[in-house]
Amino acid sequence: MTERREIEICRSEDWLSGAGVRPTRQRVALARLLVGDGHDRHVTAESLFAAASEAGEKVSLATVYNTLRAFCDAGLMQEVTVDGTRSYFDTNMAEHPHFFWETSGSLTDAPAEEMEIARLPEPPEGMEIASVDVVIRLRPKSN
């Protein structure tokens, strides 16, 4: 095993154990693809499944979905819903806006320091605002 791979596995195991998630072989393999290099990711279940397959990992798409849900439930990731049919999973847990690139179907972080929300509506009686998700859709300018 290469030193880089060992570092990625260690980082992945630490990420999981830090949230109290049992580090099974499949969870560590998927965590390595998500955070092994120390960078945040935006993935769909399908893109993570494809990356796992390319890396030679034996996991089913159902396992990927279940693992992403477990990671979200443990507070390791957040789900970003772009429309009613597509969810992205983000390893950056800080509150921040996103750009959704309509032409490529990709999601990236938008600069939070450039965004300002001046006012929010009052929540209904007995409720509180848990978070605010901002997805800014981008497409090429039409001429």
C-alpha cells in the first residue's frame, strides 16, 4: 500500500470515528473517495457509485445511497436538493451558498462572503429556522 493511500485511509477513518460512525470496509472506501485527499466534495449517489466502481471498490448503488444517508445523519455531510429529482451531498458542513451549473449538472460552492441575506420571514408559530439553503442556478447568457 502506498503512503498516500495509507494517509487517505487514516483521514477517512478519523472522519468517520470522529462522528461515531462505525468504519466498515465499504464506509471507509466511500469516505476515502469523499475526504481522503482533504478536499470537500459535492457528489450525487450515482457519481460516487461511478467513482467507487472506477476505483475497483465493490459496492452497490443501494449501499452508496444508504451510506450517504448515514453520513448525513451523523453530521458528516449535508444534502443539497437542487430540484425534486436530484440531490447532491456536500462534505463542507459550514453554511454556504451553491452554484448549480445547469449545462453540466454540477454543483460548486459559491463565495459566501459575497452574499448577504437582509431579512427572512418569521417562522410559523412554534417553529424556528434551522438553516437557509441557497442554490444559485447558472446558465450561459443568451445572445
